[in-house]
Amino acid sequence: MFTDPENWFALATLTALEIVLGIDNIIFISIVAGKLPPHQHERARRTGMLAAMFMRIALLLSLAWVIGLTRPFFTLAGQEISGKDLILIAGGLFLLGKSTWEIHENLEGAKGVPGGAVSRTTFTGVIVQIMLLDIVFSLDSVITAVGMARRIPVMVVAVVLAVGVMMFAARPIAVFVDRHPTVKMLALSFLLLIGFSLVAEGFDQHVPKGYIYFAMGFSVFVEMINLRMRAAMPVKLQRTYGG
């Protein structure tokens, strides 16, 4: 099977696709895992990544069910709604709500929590959130993979390779995001953008992924310039400008 050049090309393409689409997952996992005690961060990230991998493989092995999700369930205001649409809308709304809450909590702190109590996050709660969001993040990539490759083993190997790369990159990304509050806020803004695009996608309003990733990449580029500029500032100026 892997002696066929076509399968090697499909494997390389699918692995790259899974890595690109997995960036959303890494950001979400890094932020959610960061709410746990420090000694649980690495365990939560690895468990979340492994759960994401098995979830994606399970979807690949359930090809008939996944393909069936694109068939309309019902019509609402002249709009056909399928199982895939429902998952995207629900996932997008959850991501919008979660990101908004995280931004509010980061800006207001404990004072922004009703009654002044600090919200508590459990390890199990974090893993459940990661798995639920991974279903949404995986759906598009799985359906795309089904259209690009005909052999399930090729798709499974691509998922495993992509998750391996993401597990290697998750810790540096998480440390960098935690070390720079403005980067964390930017990442949360990305999640808001992704949540909005998921809801729009659920209502068949396609937003080209290239536009979203270009906007994210340009924002990161500008933020990197800001970080370099703040690092070069004298300490007094850093305090003045919140560095």
C-alpha cells in the first residue's frame, strides 16, 4: 500500500492539513490546561492530545456515519440543517462563550466572578472540554481526508503523525502563551474568530480558511514586533506601556 507514490503524496498532504487545522486545538488546549495547577499542565496537554488523536481516528473508522452527517436533517427558514451543521453551530457557540468568559476572567480577575469566588477547574473537566471541542475541530478535517484519500490506513497514519508533531509543539506554545499576557489575549481572540466562523459554517455561510489563517498569521506577526519592541524598551518605559 505505502509503495504507491500516490499514497505517499496523500499521506504528506493529509499530515500537513491535520497539523494546520490542529493549531486551533493546540491554542485551546494550552489555555484550558493553563487553568489547572502547574504540576498538571503537561499531563493535561498530553492526555488532551491523545484523546484528540483517538477521537479523530474513531471518526475516520466511522466513515459512513461521518458522511451521513452531511445529509439534511430538517429545514429551518429555508435553510437545510444537517448533523454536521448542528455540531458546528453548537461547537461554535460553545467556543464563543468559553472564549468570552476567559477574556472576561483575564481582564476582571476574581472580582469579575459573581460573589468574588475564583472559578475552579478540574482535570476531568478540562479533558471533557478538550474532547468535545475536538469533535468540532476534527469534523472538517475528517470529511476532507475522506475526500482526499481512499485508504483508511493512510488517513490514520496521517492523524498519528500530526498529533505527534502537535504534542512536541504544545509545551513551547503553552509556555510562550502563559509568559506573555497579550499573546494569550490574542489567542483568545483567535478562538472567538474561529467560533464565529464555525457558526457561520453551520448556516452554510462558508468563510475561506485561508482568510482566517492569514488574519491570524498577520496578527501574530504584528504582536511579535510589539514583543521585540517592548523587550528593547528601558524598564521605566515598559512599566508605562504595560510591558
